[in-house]
Amino acid sequence: MSSGAEPTGSATDDAARRPFAWTFTTPLYVGSSLNPINSSIIATALVPIATDLHVSVGATAVLVSSLYLASAVAQPTAGKLAEVLGARRIFLCGIVLVLLGGVVGGLGRNLAVLTVARVLIGLGTSAAFPCAMVLIRRRAEQADMDSPPGGVLGGVAIAGMATAAVGPPIGGLLVGAAGWRWAFLINIPVTLIALAMAIRWLPKDRPLDRADSGFRRVASRIDLPGIIGFAASMTALVIFLMGLPHVGWAALAVFVLTAVPTIVWELRKTTPFFDFRGLAANGALTRTYLRQALTLLGVYTVMFGVTQWMEAAHGMSTLKAGLLLLPMGAVSALLSRPLASRNLVRGPLIASAVTMLLGSAGIMLLTSHSPAIAIVLVSLVFGITTATTTVGNQTALYLAAPADQIGTASGLFRTFGYLGTITSSVIGSIVFRDGASDHGLHSLGLVLIAAGVAVLLLTVLDRHLMGGNTSRPTDDTPNTAGITTKENTA
């Protein structure tokens, strides 16, 4: 893994003195915010795009699904590339792709070009989070830290999740003031700033050895066949899920025909891209993925399902509906940093499950005659859910993932989150198939209560979370993930 490590000398000395100075963390935070903001900002532009391009509003849904699909596939791939080729290199490449996507989308004249732009944005934004986790983990190891850098992880949590809630109101203001093209063009100034900061402040990767930089050598180290198989099967699975409740037999068949040989291939590889054996042995990491998927199912159901209900049943404008959810993002941002700085895992995760259950019960009580303050209160409860689940699961991920696989593990963490997000969209389309009614909203609440119970059980029955606080991984008594924590040694 020498090609991805940071150089020795003065850079290492500076990292030891001030390992997480603002110059190091700021570009990581900005980069990590691009994916969630782009995921949600497009919502307010779909109707204007349909009107301007003379297509149906339903046809513009591809602009949402294409970014989800690209992100679900690209996140672990970017993490693997960061481990092998260098996190800074992949981070910069991702920023350039987002910049290109902003230009293509801003100049696009038809739906096909806009879809290409969204794919570029999805691929590019997917590099930031796994690269950030690789850089943070290496910087913490250089500084010989005794515990996870909670404050930094909290900043990434805010950038990676809480910012999603500000996407709709930002999009509403941009689209309302300057037109739908600014849902794409806004990426240009932001990425130029992020690019300048990353080039100036992020530590350079080691030069690639000539023997390790050839295509065949790189393809072997990153397990290119495994990546292609994962991408094909994940694409088919996401297309199948997005097509529900209508069963897409072709997508299901492609998923089976690509997933089976991919699993066989990965089980035979010494260093696979998707380590099925390692994941089966590392129950703590598997449960972290499942908790993240189920909780984000609830959070995004509120962000999109409840928003749709507010517009249809309450007759609210898109901007007003987005503004009512803004406190949800604010609460999440305010809680994430102080919670993360304490390096707590089990407490925040229990709080996440409990507040998800409370918020879901609140959804069951809402009707089209409920006052706006009732909707805001429910969203505030889910704001607590957002903060606690992101902080708790992200710290659990940092501890459970093997140090040399933190990039791939972080990417899979986001992929599972996207599967939860996509599933929330599927459930919303099913319960609202006859219109966004109170009955459909209450059906959503029942689904979320079931998901909340599952999250609670995955937390309280997890023996690896019993220790409370966490500590830096050591080499003394490795567990199945190759690390030791207070949870393991208590």
C-alpha cells in the first residue's frame, strides 16, 4: 500500500504537531458535502426542467435515479482506488468530474445530456467520503492518536449527511431566482474552490512506482473483475428496486447472472474487492452497514415522502415544504460535532433508534389538517435521528474496518446508505401510488416503525457496542477486523 501513503519528512512532522488543522479538514468537508447536496438539490428543479425541455415530470425522475445509481456503484470503487493509487489523487479526480458535470448540465439542451451530467456528478462526488476517511485514518496513525479523531469525524458527518437537508431550500432559492440550470452550475464555483484548497493543503501521495503503475498491475491490485462484477450486479439491483412495485424480471435476471459469478470470483481471490469472508467474520461492520441502511430509509422517507405529502395534501409550495424541513438539518448539524467529539457509539445509536420510533409515531398522527408546527416538530425529531445515526455509525465504521481497507469499507458504508435511500423512494411510490394521501402517509409511518424496531435490536443486542467509549485500534489483540477497541477488551 506504499503508493497511497503520505510522504515522510516535514509533512509528517507537521502532521504530528497539528494533525487536523483546518487547512487539512476544510477541503475534506467541502468535498464530502457535494454528494448529499447534489442528491437533494435537484428536487426543486424537476418541474421547471420538464417544462423547459417539453418532457413529462415523470421522465425527469431519471435525473434523481442516475445519481443514486452512479453513487451506489462508485463509492466503494473510489475507496479501493484511494487505497491503491493514493487518496489525494482520487479526491482531485473526483472534484474534476463534478466540475465537468456542472458545466455539462449547465449547458445541456436535452434530458439525455442532463442525465450524463448527473452521472458525472454522482461519480465525482462519490470519491470524497472514502478518500477523506483514508486520509483521516492515515493522519491519525501518523500522529499516534489514542482514540478516533471524533471532532473531525463529526465534521465529516455534518458535511456528509446534515447538509442533505439544506439541499431543497437552497435549490428552491436558486431555481426560483436564476432558473433550473443553476442546480448544475452551482457546482462550478464550489468545485473550483474545493480544487484549489485540495491542491494547496492536502498532503501529497507518494509517487507511484513504475512497476506498480502499469494497467495490468493496477487492475490486479484493485481487483478490476470484481469491481466490474459488483458494478453490473449493483446496477441491476438498483434498477430492479427503482422499478417496484412493477417487477422488472429482466433486471432481476441480470442481477442474478452477474452476482453469482462475482461472488464465486471474490471468494477465490486472495485480496478481493468485496471481501465476503471478511464481512461475514466481521459482524460489527456488517451490523453497522445494516443500521445505516435502515435508518437512512427513515430519514429520506421524511425528506422526500413527507415533502411530497406536504405539497399534495397540504398544498404547500416546494420552497415552503423545503423550508419546513430546514430545522431538521440545523438540529443534525448542531448535534453532530459535540456528539462525535466524545467518541461515543452505543449511546448515539440507541438514541437514533428511539427517536426514529418517536418520529415515526409522530408521522402516524399527522393529517392534512395538522398545523405546520406539528410537521416541524416531527422533522426535528428526525434531525436528532440523523445526527446520532451518522455519528454513531461513522465512528463504529472507523473502528470496525481494517486500517488498510478503510477506503473500500467507507465506500460500502455509503452504498448501503444509498440502498436505504432508494428503498425509501420505492416504498413512497408504492404507498402514494393513488396520490399522496393521509392514508399513504400513515402507511409510511408503519413501515418506519418496523425499521426503527430493527435498528433498535441491531444496537441493543450488539455485544461489540457494550463498552461505550472507543479507543484507537492497536495491534495487541486483534479481533476479526484486525483491530482492538474497548468494546472488545472490556
